[in-house]
Amino acid sequence: MKADEAYQCGKCGLCLSACPVYRVMREETTTPRAKVHLIRSFAENRLPATDRMQAKLQCCLMCGTCTAMCPGGVSHDTLFMRMRSQMAIDRGQSKEVKALGAILPKENRLRMAAKAARIGTSSLAQRIIGKMRIGNIPMENFPTPNRTPFRDQVPEVIEPEGKVVGTVAYFTGCATHHIFEQTGHAVVKVLRRMGYRILLPADQGCCGLPLFFHGEIRRARENILTNIRSLSAHDCDAVLTDCATCGSALGHMYPRLMAELDLPAGDADALAATVMDAGEFVATHMDLLTPHLSPAATRETVTYHLPCHLKNHGSGKTLLESLLTHLPHADYHRTPDWDACCGGGGFFFNEYPDIAKRMVDGKIANALASGARTWATGCPGCRVQLAGNLPRKGVIEVCHPLEVVARGLR
Ligand code: SF4
Ligand code: SF4
């Protein structure tokens, strides 16, 4: 297995305190540094792929924090992904990832899965399975999927309300398309009011990140190529995502994956240069938004959770905070751990529930202590983890930042 990147580690240890897993576990074997050196030993045939090694390598949220701050330029995410791929070949894949590999690449299967999940959240089903848990999250705390997928509810081209100031393509990801339709409607409402024409390419699919982060790089190939083709086909100012993880895939991982798939990187690079988080895009165009906002008699109290993928692959750590701070209908309260990992991490909350719980409990306590009634975050995975672990369902509303913005439009 190719592991060139591992040789760039100078063992400085700077990644230790940044790693959310190490911050909970406090064991050297859980650090990014240790993972890098395990992979190096494996690549040099000095260590076999054992259960123990697999467990050490998989205890990771793939948050990208170690890569973002490593002075040696180690690309942990590429190394971890490649190693997971090798492990899947040598030792087989988990049944959960196999199921994902069957569902995510096909839109018709995703639709069926969303329908089944919708039945699972009906009141009758909840009486039967409501107290069951996935990780630490009771089934009754999972969101109800959309009755109709979001992109079926809106046209492929949406004109702005006033003068056209530009055109954006909107990549909705699976979460908005199948679960959080309210986020999609809020994104559209805000962008239209700002003067943007919105394109929603019909043939976009899952970004593939849940697959390639679990080592299923080749299974994600068709999704990656389809998304690059479909999002590059339009002349627009930016490609916007409302999901930090999709943004990380399109804007950061796709160019790296081209090498893994033996493909030229040109189109992926060009797409990545145009990708931006929808909330950050709005925050950088406040002049177009501000005239449409009105103060409220009772201001909404809001706090914010910064998703790791936005922190590490976004345009600026405090952009979303500055947006929330400037809303005349909201009072923003920062919590001390606003930028700390929540422990969601794809399936991490299910695979390592005890560690994930220790990550999220402090954040929930701080969010509740802030007095906020709304907890904004731009990642559906974080949203499920934060809302799912609340002491009482709905004690604080967890939603996308642009839903907060949309509520303040005149
Ligand atoms: S920060 Fe980078 S160079 Fe330093 S120990 Fe971690 S992986 Fe190695
Ligand atoms: S990706 Fe995140 S959780 Fe995984 S080793 Fe790096 S910092 Fe730790």
C-alpha cells in the first residue's frame, strides 16, 4: 500500500491536542501521530492488519483537524482512507458499510430507504421502537424524512425575487433532499431574496463521502464523476452546499480522490475552486442580505456549533458567527466550546457511543446554559448528534443557520 504521506510526520505532537478522540481518551495509541506510524509500519510489512490495529485506526471521526494543522503536511485523511480501503480488502467490510454501499450510489434505493425510515418514525412504529437506540440516540429523536424529496418540490431553475445579481448551483446532498427539506426551502428563500438565480441540477447524487471515508473509494466513483459532470455543466458564480461534509467532499476530497481512482484531476480541481458553503456565501454577501432583514419585537436567542468539516475546509472559522451576530432579529451567544467536535462523525456516534457521548454532553450543557432557544449548525450529521442527545426532545431547536436567517426576512 502506498503511504508516502506518512514519511512527512516529524513526530512533533501538535496534532495530539487538536484531535477530539485523543482529548477524550488521553492515550498515545489514539492520536493521529500513532495512526500515521501504524500505517507506515503496515506499508513496510512490519505489522499485519490485526483486529487491534483496525480498531485503533477506525477510532477516528475523519474530521480533518489533524491534517489542517499538521506542520509536516501529512495528509491524514488520504492515508486513513487508503488504509481503510486496504483493510476492507484484507479483512472484509462491516455490514453497515456494505448496506451503505448498496444504497447511497442509487437514488431510487435512497428514496426507498427514506420511505422506510419515514414509516419507522410514524407514531405506531415509535410506540414499538421509540426507546430503541442507535448509539446513544433514541429512535424517537431521529428526524422524520421528507414526504417528498426536496428537489422534487422545487423547479430545476429558480428565479430571484428581484433583479438578478448572479447565478449559483445548489448541491443539496442526501440530507436536505431526503430529510431536512426546511433547510432547502430556507436556502432558496434567502438566495432568491438576495437576487440569485438558483440551479438545482437534477442528476446530482450523494457526495459519496460516507463511502470513501470508509474505504469504499471505488463504490463512490460513479457518484463522484456524476456530481463533477453535473455541477460543472453550468456557468455560475459558485456551487453552494448546505452541508459542511458535502462541501468537504466536493471542495477538498474530490481532487485527492482523482489520484486514488487513477483519473486526471483537472475537472475536480475546477469544481473545487467554485464550491462554497451556502451560509458562508451569504455571510460574504451581507450587503445583498441586510436590506431584506427586519428587527423582531422579540429577538431569537441563538448559539452556534461549528462543524469540523467547515472549520477545516471552509472559508473562515468565524464567518457563520459574524452572520448570526449581524441579524437584527437574533441575539447571538457564543458557548466556550462552540468550535469543538460534537462526536457525530458519520457513524462514529454509533461505532463509539461512549466516546461520542463524552464529546457531546459538555456541548449540550453549555448550549443550554447559554439560554439560547436555537442551536444553529451547518452539518446534518452534527444536527442529528446534537438534537438526538438532548435531555428532552426539542428543549432547544437545532437547525441550519440559514433557517435562522430566513426567519428574519421582511
Ligand atoms: S502534527 Fe503532523 S508532523 Fe506533528 S506529530 Fe502530528 S502528524 Fe506528525
Ligand atoms: S481525523 Fe480527527 S479524529 Fe481522526 S485522527 Fe485526525 S483529528 Fe483525530
